[in-house]
Amino acid sequence: MKKIEKICCIGAGYVGGPTMAIIAEKCPNIKVTVVDLNENRINNWNDEDLSKIPIYEPGLGEVVGKARGKNLFFSTDVDTAIDEAEMIFISVNTPTKTYGLGKGMAADLKHIELCARQIARVAKSDKIVVEKSTLPVRTAEAIKSILENTGNGSNFQILSNPEFLAEGTAVADLLNPDRVLIGGDQTPEGLNAINSLVQIYANWVPIEKILTTNLWSSELSKLTANAFLAQRVSSINSISELCERTGADIQEVAKSIGTDSRIGSKFLKSSVGFGGSCFQKDILNLVYIARSYSLNEVADYWEQVIIMNDHQKSRFARNIIKTLYNTVSDKKIAFLGWAFKKDTNDSRESPAIYVADELINEGANIYVYDPKVSKNQMLSDLNYLETRTNKDNEKKLNSSSDVYEICNNAHSIAILTEWEEFIDLDWQKIYDNMLKPAFIFDGRNLLNRIKLEKIGFKFYSIGIS
Ligand code: NAD
Ligand code: UGA
């Protein structure tokens, strides 16, 4: 078995950065170099001021601070890092395709292919290549084919080592994972490569939590895990609408079913819908793969999870419009939160974007406060939908770092992210400065309804009539 002394990770994003920081901290004898084409991102990772690293995750700054410059490096010199490393993690983005065959469904693997070609071109010695990105089942076959047909005669072993961290809790998840999954070829060389990676994780993960499988099981398990998690959110959200019609309370229902140990209590929080860069992308990809094998019933089954999620976002927006006397034209609607969940600065696929889009279509003016997402990011999220021009979005979307200013003279407030700081705001002051009747639409079931109704707010929470 090869003892690994140098690791390279291609992609310094939400996965590459935190994962490699933890490996570096836990394996002081391994030199870890994280590389990216995005110079700005690398400069931010190297910023002396640890509050300026590009990804906000509780505890991440301290981990980076401990290892950076010792055995953890961030660089744009991809070739040198590939050349030096015995093990290369590919952790680049794999978004939904926006063009050509499979548009809107399949994963776009162009960055993966570019990495494989670059490794093949640069490598002068044998390498273990690890798929860290989430990939369609059988992608390792394509990577292997590129490496073997375009390389300089070096030997490559491909492993699949999908990442299960959730944003907002990345450091805790990496330090104490439910499991680490490693898939590889079931040949002597493949098993040796698997073992090299097992030894790295074994520095801090109990060996019984490190699962090894064949390549295809590992690749497919990642898509399946995300599909099951998202399915739970859509399932509880579907029941939330029924609760609103029948007088049942979704929080009581969730607690009642979650105490059944066969069901379990996690991922039963009803919300305005799930967001994030992965759930939707990975399910769409699963649906696409199933259809490509003509498994239409399988594809339809999983597609429903997305349909339900779109419905939940849209009905939240439509409920605001209906409650505000069927018109939001030129009304000020305050959004508390833009990130797709608390404790992250990531807003990819955040429900807030879709709710804002629907309300702006009806003429509303949206004023957003989020502790971690910048106005530029919010605008770029809206522009990405291509519903309107940047200029029009600029007129309709405002932001401020003063939450009270955001709420002044608003017709209503919508809670889009469950940032805990919202719980303890001076709600009396907010009420006094709003137009009456003052409405709150709590898309995260975060606030204390009884307390706020006592102040005078008209309150709507998901799944409670
Ligand atoms: P990201 O967009 O934050 O980071 C990807 C980085 O790769 C970018 O900085 C980009 O510039 C860089 N990159 C792309 N092509 C490159 C190339 N050829 N050479 C060098 N750098 C290149 O993405 P992410 O959120 O870190 O996700 C990465 C992968 O991990 C995806 O497949 C995703 O599905 C998966 N994943 C993400 C999470 C998550 O919480 N975000 C969790 C588990 C798995
Ligand atoms: C998710 C998975 O939890 C990770 O295991 C996986 O590695 C990751 O996707 C990935 O592949 O990218 P993440 O998207 O970061 O992690 O965050 P989650 O905590 O799963 O939340 C996703 C969305 O679902 C958020 O918008 C969240 O608010 C929503 N959600 C979650 C609910 O509405 N209700 C719940 O009960 C749980």
C-alpha cells in the first residue's frame, strides 16, 4: 500500500476547502495543496484575516488558521500541485446542464473532464485520483478512459469518495461523520488504493465508520442519500398544506411521526422548500439517469420530489399575495434571510430567490436583510433566472445591513432563512414602524407565534392554520 505524503485537491469551493482543511489538521505529515482556477477565491483563502476566507462555516476559520502555511496551501498553480501529489481529489462543481442534450436535468461534467485531461497531461508518476464531487453513476469509467488514453503511461487508480457534509455544520460533520464512503475497483491495485485512502481517514474516523464498496455503489449511494433526504422534506411539506386546510399542526405531526424509531426525527422540518446547490441538481440527475435506462416509473417517482418543492415555494409566494388583498404591486415586502439555510453564506437555489421572483413579477419591492449574503450575490441570483434585466432587478431588490431599516414601513415580513438572530429582534419596535395590518409569513416556523400575535402581528406559519 502506498503511504500518501502529498495530496492535491482541485476545486477550492464549499467542499474542497473545508474537507482539505480538516485532512491537513488531522494529518500533519501530509502536505495538502488546494488549487483553483479562480484567483480571487484562492486569494481569499490566503487572506491573513481569517474572517475573510471565502466560505462562511462555523469553526472553519480556526481550522484553516492552524494548518495554513504549515501543511495546508492554497494556490492557482494547478499543474505543479498535480505533478507533486500522489493522491488527487477532484472537487469541482458539477451543476445541472444549461445547454444541449440533458439540459435542465443531467449533471454538467465539463469541469470533471477538464480535470481528468489536465491530470493526464501533467502526471509523470502513478496517481490515485479521487472523485470527491458528486457524480452520475459510472463517471469513473469516463475518467479512467481519459486518463488511460491521453496520459503519459503513468498508472491511475480511480476512487469514489463522495462528501456528505451539510453546509452550516461542515466542520462538525467532517470531524465526526456518520460514515466515510470509499468505492474502488475490486482488483489488488484497486483495493490497495482504497486502503491508502482508508489510512488517511483512520487518523480521526473510527475504522468501523469507514465503508468500502465497489465504484458504482459509492457513486450511486451519494445521489441516493441526497434524494432520500430531499424526499423527506418534500413529504413533510406536502403534509403541511393538508395541515393548513384541516386544523392539524405540522409541528405536532412531525413530532408524532418522528418519535417512531423507524421514521426518526431528523429532516422533518416543514419549510418554504429546500434549497442549496445539491438536492435539486442531484435528484434531477437521478431522474435523468433513470430515464436514460428507460426506467420511467423510477424517474417519475423521484421527479415528484422536485415538483412538490417547486409547489411549496410558489404557494408561499402566492399566499403572501392573496393575504395582502390580492395585490403586492409597489408594496414593500421585507425578507429576513436570503441564504438557503442558516450558518452559511451560500444562496445557491435558495427558496428566497424564487419567492422574490414571483413577488417581483406581481410588482412588489423586496427589501432583504441577510447577515452573510451580499447584495451583489442576491442580484446575481435573481439575474440567473433571466426573468428580467439586471437593471429591472436592481430597481426591485434592495438590501441593507440594518434589519430594522429593512422592516420600516413594510407591508409584510417574510422569514426565508432560519437565522437564530431573528428570534430575539425587538419585534415591538418592528411592529410599531410597519404599515398596519402588519403581517409576518414565517417560512421556517422559526418565530414564537403567540408572542408576536400578542404584539399585534397577523401571523402565518407553514403547516399551521
Ligand atoms: P463550488 O462551486 O463551491 O467549488 C468548485 C470549485 O471548483 C470552484 O471554485 C471552481 O472555480 C473550481 N473549478 C472548476 N473547474 C476547475 C478546474 N478545471 N480547475 C481548477 N478549479 C476548478 O462547488 P462545491 O459546493 O464545493 O461542490 C463541489 C462538488 O461537491 C459538487 O459536485 C457538489 O455536488 C459536491 N458536494 C457539495 C456539497 C456542498 O455542501 N456544497 C456537499 C457534498 C458534495
Ligand atoms: C445536503 C445534505 O444534507 C448533505 O449530506 C450533502 O452532502 C449535501 O446536501 C450536498 O450533497 O451538497 P445541504 O444542502 O448543505 O446538505 O444542507 P441540508 O441541511 O441538507 O439542507 C438542505 C435544504 O433543505 C435547506 O434549504 C434546508 O433548509 C432544507 N431543510 C432541511 C428543510 O426544509 N427541512 C429539514 O427538515 C431539513
